[in-house]
Amino acid sequence: MKIITAVRGFKDILPGESEKWQFVEGKAREIFGNFGFREIVLPILEKTELFRRSIGETTDIVEKEMYTFVDRGDESLTMRPEATASVMRAYLEHGLYASESLVKLYTIGPMFRRERPQKGRFRQFNQLNAELLGSKDPRVDAEVILMLITFLRSVGVADARLEINSLGCPACRPAFREVIHKDLEEKRDGLCEDCRRRLSTNPLRIFDCKVEGCKAIVATAPLLIEFLCGECREHFDAVQSGLRLFDTPFEVNARMVRGLDYYTKTAFEVTTGALGAQNAIAGGGRYDRLVEELGGPESPGIGFAVGLERLVAVAPIPDETVIPRPELFIAALGKEAQDFAFVLCNRLRMKGALAETDYGARSLKSQMKRSDKLGCRYTLILGERELRERKALLRDMKDSSQQPLGLDDAENTILGILSTE
RNA sequence: GUGGGUGUAGCUCAAGUGGUUAGAGUGUCGGGUUGUGGCCCCGAAGGUUGAGGGUUCAAGUCCCUCCACUCACCCCA
């Protein structure tokens, strides 16, 4: 019979890797917590309308990548392709803007996009999102970026590139859009097929096209950064000087674009060379109009998303630091000894010790092998002889020394020895 | 959605131009003195060669179709 496999683009995270995820999540909780962010747990399904309105009707995500279906109640639902929209929805739905002027939230969980899988790209992938609402102060932009970099460093990623840009606001972007559209329209013939299409849908996207011909054209085209309005210019400068106060090297990439429509002003991206074509491990930006567009009060915000699969792939987390090893293995010989081991082993566990044993009635040799393989520091040898004499043998697997250990008080003796390790 | 690459044991891979019962390493299990791990030695289990069809006396090998995985385009975390 043919076995059933996981759905394409959906992955299992097995033990060995799952511990690394826990490590990364633990660091995030710790550092985000220090910066005053609190966790919000969100549903994975939302009304389709939420994403259509926030992400943008003409974006690739909405046009062709969403897992959308009609529920039995004739309602169109979508498995979230990103988290910011959901955070905004919850922010509005629960009136969080009323309880506090500044709201800092983070959330961890799976996102879904029906793209063709490749290295670093999956149909279900996990993101770690942080969103800060209620301030348009540029220092907040720098603070959020600083938090991201601090987190990345805490998991050992120190050599990633931080790129920032400004995408302008409703005051300056439309004007630039016209300029660039006009400029590129004149050079239309030199553009690739995709870019000719983008000309009418999303001209800004042409800036990060990888086709050589387009790159050359774009190299001489005007940049949005040159057309920023006074407010945006000032904001962008302030973000940069904010970052300079800390040890966070960055570079301005005037050609960086974001895939979602709601971004304004600050946009940033963290990339690494170790991931193949999908080189972004984190990306984010400011979205000052998003809440209003969803029908809420004026609530400027900024946030970012970290791709956990990608981060875990590049974070140098040694196995030894995260994979648990039992402290004690109880090798039991014979039915009676096994019964004793059953009780002792579980009592130790209930007291917080990492103990392991074997009920398979296997030879002492096999059990020693297992103890060694599990990486146990000690093995307690418990046979009929030891049971009779009420004294087991505690073997130190490091130096192969053995000492007798009274059975009547074994539990406490062992806990004492393990606690001094 | 479009290209390229790859599918043989749980894992990593072998099997000149088609030719007996498809091999090795590793892992698993057992053994090498009676009750003692690592190193070494021996043995066992484990395969519908991704699936289906075709050519042939004969297909893991050649042809076709499908599927899966993978890398890239696209897009993005």
C-alpha cells in the first residue's frame, strides 16, 4: 500500500530541528519582551476580504497565492498569507488603540502561500511578527530595527545585511509614480516582458528586476528617494541617525521595494548569502495608513516579519546546545529489577531529573550501548545480585568508574549526585 | 504558472556499451566469557530499483506518460 505523504510544500519539523526552533523562539520571547512587546495569538483563518483590502488587490499574494475557499456558510475564507493584517484586525476589533496609546505586539505562527516550493520557500512557513502601533516617531523605526538586529545576533546571525529605504507617503509617492512611469514608458522596448506588464500594474517593482537589460535601464532612472516630500525626507534621515547611535551597520538601498501595498516611509530587509535565491530572512516597514484603510482611527504603525525556516537554516546553533541528553540511564536485568527501575526512573523524572530506562529485557551490554548512545552521564546497573544486596552500581560513563549505591535511599542519593553536575 | 536536475535499503550512494539470486557504507537488532558502553570483528533483518506502459530472448540501465523531490524564473519571510 502506498503511504500517504505530506502535502507539497508542507514540512515536518523533526526532533533535532524542533529544539532549534524552540531555542530561536525562546530568544525572541526574551528579547521582544525586553523591548516591551507582548504576545498575541491569532487565528489562522480570516475572512478573505481582510487580505484583499490590506495587502492589495493587485499584489501577487492576493492575485494568485492565497489558499481561499468558500466555507459551508457561503463565506469566503483564507488561510493567512501574512500576519500583519490579522494583527490590525484584532487591534481594531478589540479597540486596543483605546486602552493604550502605544501598542507593541508580537506573534508566532504559520503562514500559507501557494507558490512553487524551492530552497527557503514553502507553502506553509512560519513567521515571527512584531508590530508597534500608535507612533510615527522615527526613533520608533530605529528601535524596532534595533530589536530585530539584537534578536538575530542573539541566535548567532551577525553577518547579515541590513538594507533600508523610504517608500514615501501619499503626498510624494503618486507624483514619483508618474515621473517613473513616464521615464520607463520611453524606454519600454528595452524592458523584459514581465516589466512591460509591471509598467501598468506596479512600476516600482521594475526596480528589483534581475534581468540585465532592465537593471541597466533602472540604473539611470530617477529614484523615489530623490522625490521624497519634506516630511518623508526628514523622517528617513532621523531613522538613519537613530540607527547610527547603536552598533547597527546598514546601507540605503534605493531600489528596494516591498511586495505589499500598505507600506509607507521606512522599509527594511535583512538578507544573507547562505540561502540561495530566497535570501531574505526578515523584512518589514512602516504602514501609517493601514489601520485607517481598514476603517479604524489614525494609527501609524511599523513592524517586521522574520522567516523562521530561513532563520533556523542560517543560525549556527550547535546540536549539543539544544538537544537534550538524559543524565541517568537505569540498566535493569530481570523482571524484578525492571519493576524497581520503573518506579525509580519515574520518581526521578517527577523530581525533575532526566532519567531513562529500558523495559525490553535486553542484555546488559545492549543497555549499556543504549545509555552510551543517548549520551547519559551515568548508568545505574541494577541486576538480581544488586537487588538482593540492596546496592546498585552507579557507573560514571566518562571515566568508567563504578561505585555502590544503596537502593533504599537511591532516589535522593541520585538526585544529590545529579544536582552537583 | 514556466524551465533545468534527480528518483535504487531508514539515511548517503554503487551497479562498463541492456545479461544470473540489485551491492557497499551508515543506522537498527543480535553475537564476539558468565552481568559492563565507546574502538575492532562477525551475523541478521531491511528493496515492487517512484508509478504505469512500451521495445527486447533479457530492462535499475533504452523509449513514452504520469508522479514526487529539488534548484531556478516569478515572488517573497
